[in-house]
Amino acid sequence: MSFTKLQNQVAEGLQQIMDPEINTVSIVDLGMVEKIEIGQREDGYTVNVILLPTFLGCPALGIIKGNIIKSLFALPEIASATVQYAYHPPWTSDRITPQGLQGLKAFGISAPPSINEEDGSWEAECPYCSSMYVTVDNLFGPTACRSILYCKNCKNPFEVMKPISNLM
Ligand SMILES: [Zn+2]
């Protein structure tokens, strides 16, 4: 297999790896993939994937790492596969692709809120009724990655991803 073809296959493989907690969004669309390093040695290619964790201490990180390594070793030309997490630059919600935002919405998770610079309040769109009339109900949500907001229009609670990885 040529180098370029392998590069494409690795990229395609990563596109199939979903966030284990949000199975409608791939790690590529979440903006987690920072770099794919491919090298060559006598017995095959070496691949090192550098990921930016969306949130430090997210329980999904170990699962994602294992799934990537498994998918890479499915390609017989790959002799070595590694995954590293990097913390610089920090992940921010700006890295999520439009397709990623749609996947989040399909899962009932709103696009990450924008933060009002004047008073620090969060502005988010309700995934059910698209109202912006929402309030932060519980900053800490079910996982470290997400928070619960409450829609004052349709009276539903919903989740949002926290906008910056170091906002804990
Ligand atoms: Zn609503």
C-alpha cells in the first residue's frame, strides 16, 4: 500500500471511531484529532495519533485509545500503533465540525454555549425547541464533559458540552 493510500485509510478509520458516550459523533468531528504521524520501518508502517482530550479526566479517554489502536491494527501494513494525548493547544468547542454539531444535537446535546463576556453567563440553544431562553441548571452534569441546562420555553432539561477543555 502506498503512503498516501495508508494515510487516507487511517483517516477514514478514525472517522469511524465514535465518542463512547455520544455514539452519534466521531472523534474527528469532535475535533479531537490533532495530528497523525506515519513512519516507515522494515516490517511495516508506524502510526502515532495525537489527540486532544475534550475534557481532562473524561472516562471515555481510555476506551477511545483502545478503539483507535484496534482499528489501526486491522490494517495489515501497520506494524506499530500508538495513541498519545496532548494538552496543548487545549481543545475548545470551536474545533467541532458542523457535522459534529449535528450529531450532538441528534443525541439531545446542544452545541456548546457561547459565554457572555460581560457577565459570564452561558448562551445556548435548546436542542428540542431551538429557544435561546435557557438557564444553567447544574454546571457539573453527568460527566465532567457536559453540563445540564434548563429550557425555560419548552421546560426540558438538556445537556451541553462545556466549551473549553480546562473549564472544570
Ligand atoms: Zn426548549
